[in-house]
Amino acid sequence: MHDHPTTDSVVVDCDRCLVRSPGACGDCIVTVLLGAPPVGIEIDAQEMAALEVLADAGCVPPLRLVTPITGPETQAV
């Protein structure tokens, strides 16, 4: 099973996904459930856990969402 930080919900904004493409979207749980990448959806923690169980069992593809990471500024020297 996947280890994710516990949150109230996961906001899936397909427009911000770094791997958005026909290949990645065609094998993403969002597309399987909704038919096409939406503008955005919100999946609560219980729904996310259920989707992960289904994906781990091979019943549905996993969530393929990859978003930019914001963090400490880095600077080349």
C-alpha cells in the first residue's frame, strides 16, 4: 500500500499535472472514472484510500497526478 501524508482531501487539478498527456491520462483513475480529464476534482481521504486499494489490486489504474513541488529556494554557486 502507498504511504501518503494524511490529509482531509486531495485536490486533483489536471491542468497542473506535469505528466498530462494522452498516454498518462489514458491510464489514470480520474480518466477511467470520469471519461476525460476534468478541470479539477476533490477526493477525500477515505475515497483516496479506497482508490489505492483498487489500484493495488489491479482493478483500476492509479492516480497519475504529478504536481510541482514547492520548497526551499536553491541557488547555484
